[in-house]
Amino acid sequence: MKDELNFRSVAVIGGGPAGLMAAEVLIQGGVRVDLYDAMPSVGRKFLMAGKGGMNITHSEPITLFLSRYGAHSAQVKPLLDAFGPEALREWVHNLGIATFVGTSGRVFPTDMKAAPLLRAWLHRLRETGVHFHMRHRWCGWDENGALRFATPQGEHTANVDAVVLAQGGGSWARLGSDGAWMPLLAQCGMSVVPLRPANCGFDVGWSEHFSSRFAGHPLKAVTVTFTDATGVLHRRQGDLMVTATGVEGGLIYALSALLRDEIAATGAAVVYLDLTPGKDLPRVISEIAHPRGSRSMSSHLQSRANIRGVKTGLLRELVPPSDFASPERLAAAIKSLPLRLIASRPLDEAISSAGGVAFEALDECLMVRAIPGVFCAGEMLDWEAPTGGYLLTACFASGRTAGLGALGYLAACRT
């Protein structure tokens, strides 16, 4: 196929994992590849995501892995069948980056960093001939079908044989994912789903007193339970972070899609916090009922139930004062403290986004049915997943599928 495609060119628009993977597949297929990005350098969100430890993928069984994509598991499955977690890990190893599986099952580079992986990858892409064009913001097509780009030197146009769009979702606009492509595709008649925050925090509406004292404090070793609209109970244990307006953190991110949709449907979502997961209710009642003598209630809760700091603050914030006089009612609150979430945080604060190009608008190779030769990949697609390596894995896999799809399209055009 390479000889047949030597004189064909493909534009990849977007320099995140999906776009870079599409570029790699395409250059290996023998076409000219020009990669455009609006930012001064590629992979900015990728690097930011790796600051706390580059979680590449997850080692759990593939059936469980696929379930993390929720309502879009069926659409994501073919992508991961072709390039799943094990294939991704092997690909990372081929870049010269060793990996390990953490105690949680998450997969990381041995040095936990994203930068060495990205440097090795970009070096390989440049060595194999990918042309990079930075500070080129895609503005759609002109009347002759050429791609339009806004650059510091003015408008630039490019005529290509195929396009892979991989511009990210709508979160972290300062890193390049601003969703500006949405109206451009909608104008072309493409089916796009409005972007919504995913893996996000939520507002509670704290009092000024609580917010000023506890914003930024971690809420450690708690269990969060939530019953979704279908009656399914979701339970997770770990840590949260109190913010100036509400809560965020891994426990909340894992439930964010359900919580966001519940708030959209009913105006609020109520989760329940167990502040002492290691103790059952009778034990907590017994400990609180123990005579406290002259000690304050805060000292009593700390010594008897290990409730202190932000946990005590939460009880004062959310529990009626009269309940502190009843060991039974106070213990019930400690074991199942209702927390009413009233709004998700803005899209730009979210780790990722839901919504985007509807899968129904694409064929099995991720080509836009209404615009032959145009492919979409990454967070531009209408899917979402929790943190834990699931986001990156699907971005890599979709980029590979789009790249292969573009090669197949160009080969078919030659016949």
C-alpha cells in the first residue's frame, strides 16, 4: 500500500494522544502527514495529566475495563478490541519506556512521568517524517474545500486528501481543548452532542464559615454511596477534597457522570458519606454514648470515634445541633451523612468532557458519513470514562482506528 499512497497527504488536526497516534499510523502507511495544533507545542494536556503520575492504562480484566465506558461501551469496544490495554502497554515498551502495575491495578511508566514518553514519541514521529505546524488554529474549510488555519502570520490554507480531527473535548481550554470545533462541525450538518463536564467536582453551597476554614482540606478514608435513577447502589471508598464551593476528587470523579445526569434531571443529587467505614453503627453509638465528662464534643468525637478536623466540621455544617445530644442520631449521621450536590463545576475545570461527535455520525472506521475523507478521534467523540487510564487508552485506540481508516479510504480512492 505504501507505494500506492506515496503522493497522498493527510492533515491531522490536534496534537494530543489521539492525533499523534493517528499521525504515527499514517506515516507508517506511506502518506505525507502534516500535524497542526493551535498551541505552541503538542501534548500539553497529556503532560499536565501526568504531573501527579502518568497513569497510562489499567490492568483489570477487559470485560470490567470496557464497563467503565458506561452507555458507550458498545461503541468503544471495537476500538479496544483492535488496540486495548495490553497492546498499548507493549507500544509504550517499544518506545523504550518501562511500565509497572501499581497496587490499584493502574499502569504507570517506571519513572511515573509523561515527559520522557512524549519526548521519545515525538522524536520517532519527526524521524519518520511527520511535519509539525504549531500555532495553527483550524477554522474549517473554504469554498474550495481547502482547510483554513489562523496563524500568527495570517490565514493559511492546505489542500489534503484526508483529514483526521483530534482536537480534544472542552475541558482545560488553556491547554488547547476548548471545543471551538463544535460549531464548525455543526455547520456542516454533523450530529454533535453538547459538551458537558466529566470527571468533575460539584457544588454544595457551603456556609462561609465552613468554606473559609476547610477549603482545600482532604477528607480521608470515607465511603461514598449513591443510588442512581435505576435504583442501583454505587459504593466507593477513598479520599475526597473539600473545595471552596463543594467537593472533588477521585471518589466523586468516578461517580460524576451519574451525579451530573441526576442533577440535570432533578436539580440535585444526594450522596451519603460514611466517615468511619471501619466501624459499624452499633460500635459508633457505643463510643459516642460513653460519658464525656467535661470534655468538649469535638474532643469527645476525636478520642472516642476518631472524628476530627474537617470531619467534625462537616458534622457541624450538615447535622442539626439537636442531634449532637443524641448518640443514636449523631452516630447515624457519622455513618450516613447526606451531602446534597447542586451543580457540577464548569466544563473548563473538569478533567475531561462528555459529548462531542455522535458515533451515529461515523462509520466503523470513524469516518464522518456526511463528509467522506474526514475522520474523528479522541475526546472529540461522544464518550466518557473515569480516570484510571481509561481516558488515555480510548484516545490512543481511537487515534489508531482513525489513522487506519484514513489509509483505507485513500487506498479505496486509488482503485
